Amino acid sequence: MKSINIENPFNAPVYHEETVTSTMDISHRLVSENAPRYETKFPAHGTVIAADFQEAGRGRVCDRVWEMEREENLAFTILLRYPRIEKIPAALTLRAGLAVSLAVEDFTPSLKSFVLVKWPNDIMISGKKTAGILCEADGGFVHLGIGINIMQKEFPAHLKKKATSIYNELESPARRTQKEDSENPNIMLGEQFAVTGARFLLLEKILARLYDELEININTGWKYRLEERLYKKNERVTFIEGAVDSGKIVKGTLTGISESGELLILPEGEKEVRSFISGELKYGNL
């Protein structure tokens, strides 16, 4: 791995590889090779591993993969260290989603208020997945993997209706009209960031927002900030409780999240809100 000059407020190295199985694998390897000596400072809290291409990027569900085009998207893992497992912040994946959504808006201001967090780990623009987050704990270590579609213009047939990229959203007719009608010089269209290094500019903005949410503002209203951009909040949803093949379907109104990150739904025909710790929101209407 080679170290690259990326501003990281965690004061830890940022490594880059052209091709890996997955950045999560590299992060786990860093821990396994050094964790027996817990007094060591390496790998440092906030160490980042980024890659141009993942051969086997992982999704939250075991039989899903994160598909990406080489050098068009951003895939990285940030390694977080905590003195013990109970010190890991509650709802860490959702807090990371909040940080990523804010960073995407920092990167492309014309998307402000359009970038939403879909429980438990997706970032949505225009109802399509733009980024995914995977969080794996290993004792006091947390491997926070993030994949973002940035420049990808085409998607496989099975993803066309579900996935999008920042570029595609900025190049949409509605966004182009917004640009033409706006006097805001900060609105960025696709061709304006289709340059080498744009991915790493977004990476810097994500690291800055992650640092704010996980180190500075950790106890100051994260739940409220997240619920402001919670996908499908106050809308009718279909939810599959537990495993995706469980058959446990809940239909109702998504009301928010709990302080510990559980999804809150008021089921149809019921008077009390129920909380869910695992499951999946379905795409589309009821």
C-alpha cells in the first residue's frame, strides 16, 4: 500500500491501492497483524484504505456484492479504534450515513436537500441508491466500509432502477434546468468534476464530516439531524423484518428512529409504534 496526501482530521494515514479484494479485507488484515500488541499505536484510529477497484466488495446481506467501475467510483474503509466494545457509539452506521450524506452535499451543493439516508445503511438520491455503508466490529475495532457511485454512467440491468451516481443525478434534465436558472456559481455539473482527483476531494469531505459526527458532535442532536433526511419518513412503507427471506412483512408508516438506531414503524391497524433492530425497507410502493 502507498500513502497518499489526503487531509484526514483523524490525524491518521490514508492508504491507496489500485486493486483489492475489498478494502474491508485490508482493514481486517491490518488489525489481525497488529492487534496482539494492543499497546501499539498502529493501526491508528481513523486509518483509511481506499481503492480504485474491488474484486469482491461486500454488501450488508451476505449474498450481495458492491459492484463498481474502476476509477469512476469511491470505495474505502476507515478503521476506528475504541478502548472497549461498549465505547463504540450507538447507531454508528446511521451516524456514518448522516456524515456521508452531508459530505455529498458539500461536494455538490446543487444536491442539497436531495440526499437522504435509507435505514439502515444506504444513501439515496432521487429514490435510487448512490452509496452503501457496511460496519463490522472486531472487539474494540470497527471497520467502516463505504462505497459511493460518483462518475458511473451505466449500470447493469438488475440495478438500473435501483442505483444511480452523483454524475447521473447532476446531469439529469431537472438539475440542468436548475443550473441554468441559478446564479449560484457553486452548483457543480458532471463535467465539472470529471477530473482526476475528484474522488479524493469527496473522500476528504467525507472524512471531515465523519470526524465532526463521531468525534465532535457525537452527543449533540445526531438523531434529529438524521431524521431530517431519513428516507420515507412519515410515508407508508413495506418492511421485511429480520432476514430478507423471513417472510415477516410489516406494512405501515415509518415514523423515525430510536436513540439506539432502531427503525420505528406504526403498523397498519395498530395504535403503538414498533421498533425494529434488523430488516429491510422494500423499494417502490406498497
